[in-house]
Amino acid sequence: CIRDSSNGVETLALRPGFSGNVDEFGMLIPFPSVPAIRKIDDNTFAHIEAAVDPPEMEVQILDPMILELASATRGMGGMRRDKSVAMSEAPLAYDSVVVHKEEAVGMYQVAVLEAGSPRALSAWMEDNGYRYPEGMDEVTRDYVEAEWCFVAVKAKVGGNEGARPGPGMRSAPMDRPQGSSFDGHVQGMGFRFKTEQPVIPMRLSVFNGEGPRNVVYMLTDGPVKISDVPSDLVKRQVSGEQLHKNLTQPIEQVFVGG
């Protein structure tokens, strides 16, 4: 999650984990304003994790005889490098739903909605093949009353290199047969939206499974306090100076054997 306090723009990147039947996957994500939506690289979070906690390089010191043998082997072509790794002004009526946009984002089909009530939102989602979060009416009502919009997401999950969003697309090709299972992380998505206060809109994420666990990285240009998120949930803070050092300086080396 990236927050720019100068213009009130927040960028939220998500890559959910999912375990279950591919036909049961769905997300409903609330936002304070209509977001722009894009597919993101699936390695995004691995890069962020490595920037916050850089790996160590372990250097093995070998005796001269082994080094001489390795050099000879390299000269014979035995150690070749793999070159292939190269929102509305007034509250909506109780039974109303406004569809701001529908589009394909990689392997997903998404709809950005405003609703006058959880019942209206649930009815629209069920009529259009999306999963509404059962038992989450109270949380959904809070967002409805705050006049937030919702991004509804559906897909048959799985890796799908062939799903390339294009102009005018309203559906995404599926690569897994109906009734098959999946266990892992699905495609990542990025959302950019305007908000007066920094937010982490994840209260509805619990309907995607039992015992959900969210790991959140907040990148900001100054100290922030997230509404309704207790401070004791903050595990670490890394200064911009340290983060810059992690990204630009050689990683730490640990020498073993000499």
C-alpha cells in the first residue's frame, strides 16, 4: 500500500491466497472512491519483502586444490551460465445499485459498484455470477452508510498466461475445468484511488476463508495512522534511509570456511 499525502492518492496492491474449489473464488473489496484497476506482476510482494529484509550472501571459502579443479572444469565448459534466465452526491435508494464500470483484469472479471443496502448489493452480485460474502451484512452496511463503492471480483483461479486484458474486454478466458481445486496465491491486482485519510480496506477479506492472515506493507512519505487499525498490529517500521540502503547497496556477505 503506497500513500502520497501531497495529493491524497493511495495505491493498494493485493495478491490473495486461496484454497478450495475454483468455482467458489470471489472477492468484494470496498473503496472510498472509484479506483483505477490494473494487473500487477506476481513477484511484487517477493521484491518488497526482499527490500525490507534483504537476504544474506553466504561465501564458501574452498581450499586451493578445489579452486584449481573448479577452474579447470570451467575451462572445459563444465560450468556454463544459463543465458535463458535473462461517488454519488446523495445516498442511493435502499434497493438501488449503480454500476460504475465492468472490465477484465487479467484472469479476473471485475465490477465497480455502489449500493443502497447490503440486500441490493447481494441481489446484484448473485444475479451476475459474483459471490456475496455470507454473514457480512453488518460490515457491508458500514461501508454502504459511508457511501463507499465496492469492487466485486470473480474468476476461475489459477495461472493464466493467456489472459491479457484488452480494450473493450468484458470477460476473461478460464484455464481450469469446473469443479477442480486450487491451493496457492492467485494473480495480483493494483488499485489506485483518492482518499482523504489512509485506509486498508480489508474488513471483508475474511469471507475468503477461515482464519485469514493479512500481511500489509505501508509505504508512505511520512508517519501515518490507519483508522480502526490498532497500533499494536504494527510489527516493524523501516526508515526511508534504511530502505534506500537495502535497495542500492551490496547485500551483506557472510564468509564460511576461512
